[in-house]
Amino acid sequence: MPIQIMAAQIKPKKADYRANLQHLGEIFSQLNGLENRPQVLVLPETALTGYFLEGGVREVAVTSDCIFQDVLAVYRENCTATSAPIDIVLGFYELAEGKYYNSALYATLTATAETTASILHVHRKFFLPTYGVFDEKRFVARGRSIDAFNTRYGRAAILICEDVWHSVTATIAALKGAHIIYVISASPGREFGGQSVGNLTRWKHLLPGIADEHNVFVVYAGLVGFEGGKGFTGSSTVVDPWGRVLVEGSVTEECLVRATIDLDDVAIARAGSPLLADLESTLPDLDVQLEAVSHAPHRLGN
């Protein structure tokens, strides 16, 4: 099942939700003239507000329904009446049940009210970094689940930035049936050494590793630009189920990164390297081991 995927690597204006919505509208408008128009558009973490807001999160956080309705309105203003529906992955600061979250939604947008548009899933960032330049746990609550969900374009999961730096999250997503893992981030450059940047080096290992181990497609969208002297490192990427990078965006500039993927490749890759099947067969024993760890009197770090 071939799918046209696009990652929109953008540079948001910090804390300016309306200006960033307008910029998203410009991206939607660009899609009108494209041959092989994307069927799924992926935007980075906190794409409509910027990331380093700290206490300012409460000023820009919105409900998932609010941001969905705003994005849907912008889409309808900037597409044609005959435009096909498009699925979108978008990171935002969410207000839900009296708490703030660093979240991402997956939704289907349609050109007219006669066709159904809807939110399919909302993921709340599971791991909140609190080291170096990061202090998320002070300002947002963490999510409590990692789920896979059905879309028009296969079964998918969403992970946000540090979620991916813990290998167990992608494993859970794959075990729950995801064939595509959408990874969105706002990753500032750090650990500079010679010609290398530490966080970029790490991403270049993580994303192909996830794809190859679980035989899934990985679609990564990263912010670019600067906030408070910290520069995000873009590098939006699409990786196939054998861990091969199909396309990679600029480190510093806004760009639209495109790839055609075929979900049939997931089954082909898994037939040749049944690591996920091996993992599934050992789950009862792994459950016992994890239960023992969670109740051990001297766990790691204690």
C-alpha cells in the first residue's frame, strides 16, 4: 500500500499561536500544486508555539478539540474544494482535565463540511526530560500510555522526542501493532565535538535502530530555528523497515521532506528478520521478569 508522506520541518514564532497557524496555512496552500500530493503530513513537537515556554505553557495550551478545529479551519481556507482529505500529525501544548501536557494529535482533515474530519488519537509525552537545558516536568504532566491506533494508512503510533530515547517505548508501540511510528521532536543542538553534534549523532542511531529492530517505518519531524540562544537541529527523516534512511532534511533550514512508502514492506521485512515475533513469544516470561524488577528491594538507582 504506497503512501505519500511529508514531514514539514518548520521554524515557529515563539508563543505566537496565530502566526504559526497562518504559516501552517501557507504550507497547506503549497500542497495544492503538488503532483503526488501527500496523504500524511507530519509536523514537529510544539509546532504552533515553540518549545521553550516554561511557565508560558499555560498561556498557549489548548484542548485537543480546539487545536483540531483551528487547524481544520486553516486547511479549508487554504485548499481547494476538490482537495483530497489529508491526515496530519501535529505537536502542541494541551490543556486537558485541568492539567497541561506536551501532546501530539493524529487527525484527518477534509476540504468541506460534507466529508467527515476527526481526531483519531492524542499521545501525551511519556518521558519528560529534566536535565541540561530541559525542565519539562516542572511545567507539564506526563502521559501514562503508549498506544497504537488504526488510520486510513495503516496502524500507527506517535512518540515525542525523549520518548524515543528509551527503547522500551518503540517496542511497546510495535507490540501493539504499529507499522508506522511517527516521531516528532524539538531537539536543541548540544554536545558539540569537532564536526559532530551529540544529539544529531544519537538520532542517527536511534531512528534506523528502531526501524530495523521492529521492522516498522519511522517518520521523524524536527523543529528548526532558535529559541533563547538554543538552536533546534531539524534533520527530519523517513526510515524504512530495514533501517535504511530514505530521505533526510536540512539541519538548520525549513523544508518539506517527502517520501513514498509501501506498507507491504513491513511484512516482507518481518518475514526475513522475525525479531518482533521472537519477542512476542517470550512476553509471558518477560512479564515475570518485569514484575520481579518492579518489586525488587534494591532496584537500579536506589
